[in-house]
Amino acid sequence: MSELKRTPLFSIYKQYGDARVIDFGGWELPVQFHGIQKEHDAVRQRAGLFDVSHMGEVIVTGVFAEAYVQRLTTNDVTKLQIGQAQYSLMCYENGGVVDDLLVYRLAVDRFMLVINASNIDKDVEWMRQQLFEDVKLENISDHTALLALQGPAAATIISKVVPAAVAATINELKGFTFLPEVEIEGVKALVSRTGYTGEDGFELYVDAADAVTVWTLLMAAGEEHGLLAIGLGARDTLRFEAKLPLYGQELSSTISPLEASVGFFVKLDKGDFIGRNALINQKANGVPRKLVGIEMIDRGIPRSHYPVYADGRQIGEVTTGTQSPTFKRSLGLALVEAEYSALGTEIWVEIREKQLKAVVVKAPFYKRSTNSTL
């Protein structure tokens, strides 16, 4: 068995007595530090700090870098100004998803693509196969650490570790914008107002050698605000409640962006990109499956890959499900045949060889702007 990879922050995990580390896609990562419920509540109510250094970063450069990224991804990269980022997807010719990613415009001819950890090797190979003209790729994943500071107190906490003259600028950052070189006690960080929790927050990209320093500074600054270290368990429940997709569950090579309800990030009118024709056809003919929210009526928790039934036959499967830490309801996301996607549709989820009743409900389950429930 191959040795598990570790992030530059692995050494600090032992500072948390209750930390539990698991194999996550070949990485030795913490599933929890203090307990999933406690960590989930901390991010929703105060702030949490995540080690997401396992994510991949690829630099794209060249005179034709914009044209390359435009063809590679579904969103319209020509709309990005320097200092802006966007969520996007890479698709195969058949419309299935290679990966979802963030695209950062660092300069006119320089971009950073942030990809999923389990897909780094596959994604980089795919990107290399699409190269043309003078475009160059540099995989900087091994040299880059990524920390995510998320929650209502995130702006207050980060303001305490940057120069006073920069704090106001950071606080005024809009979503999906970034500052490329913020100094944090002598460490240079790219600070982006992005995240994967449904809350306000920031992601900090630093040199791997500086990761422990920045983590320690942020934890100290956040102590009085109730900042907690957060593991993968709460990261999953937080993104789930906000209906943020996870590759391998809501997205895959066999699930298109239109089926996964992220069609907003597919700009079919921008010109040619890989997978465009298949997605145009899918939209014209009607999406065959849709990602929907579900709530259990009968007692049970829907889990990933549990079959979903209606009219006596299987119509789809659960992609993610859990007992919602925020709402204390048994909720899920399911990819089902489009004709069963209307709100209020009764369906049945197979749990431990029993078909239990559920209903299609509105998702996302949580929205920060309204703090709404179902």
C-alpha cells in the first residue's frame, strides 16, 4: 500500500487532542478536531479554520493563456479582471465533468487554476493534452498551502494579522476577488474572498514552508472570537447544506453541469469550449436528470449512492445525505429523473433494504443572506 500524502500542516494536528485522521483520497487528513457538530456550529456562528492544502494549484501562462483557459472551461474567463476569480468546470466532449475548479486571473496572461486534490494528476494530464501555441503549465501544488478561514467573524480575525493599512482593503473585498500579495508577519499570501461553506470567509494561499506560521497566527488572533480548527466532516456538512457540489458525488464524468444544477456557470453563448456541443444538445432536448433536495418523511438518513425509487422502479440515487447539523432534519441531495424533480414529489429511498418515504424539497437548505430554513 502506498504511503499517504500529508499537507504542510500535518505536524500541528497533534495539538488537538481529539483530532481524528483518516485516509481521504490518498491524503492523511483530519476528519474532525473537536467533533463535527461543534465544528459545524462554530463556522455557522463564529469562525473556523480549515487545512485544505491538499487542493491542487496550476499556473497557466502565455500570450494565449486566456484563449486556452476559455476553451478549457465552461465559464467566460474573458469577463475576469485582474484580481478576480470565478467558479468554473472542465468538461469532456460528452458533457461529463473532468473537474470543477476556481480560476484566478493574476495578470493579463497569467492564471491560477485551483483543482480538487483527488483529481490533480488526472486534471494536469488533461490540461497538458489541450495545450496549444505558447501556453505553459506549472503544477505548484506541492509547494503551495491553502488555509480557509470561514464564518461571520472571519473578516474581524484576518484584520488582526495583516497591516492596518491593508485590513480595510481586505474587509472591502467582494466575493470572488483577491489580493495577490498580502503580508502576514513577513509571509506573503494571496488572500481571496472565497470558500466552500456557504459562509463569508477567505482562502489564503501561501508557500508550503509558511503554512504553520500563518495557521498559528490566525488561531491566536481568533481565540477570543471562538475560532476552531475544522476537519473534513464539518466541511462536508457545511457545503452540503449550501448545496455546493462535491466532485465524485454531485459531479463526475457521467454527470453534466446542467444535471448538477450548476448551469449558471456554463456560458453556452461565449463561443467554443470542450463539451459545448453536448451541453447545447442536452439543454435543447431537456436535461434527463436533475439534482434535487430531499427530506426524509420516514425515519432514516439518506447516504451517498442509496437508490431512489418512484412508481415501483429506481429513478436515481442519493449523492449526499446526512442529519443536518443546522436544522436537525434528515436531508439529502439526489440525482433523479427529471420528471420526478418537482417540489413536493414523493419518492422512496432504500435504506438497509427498506424503502422509506421522502419528499423533494427546496435546496440549498441554507443561505447566509436570509439564514433561511426549508
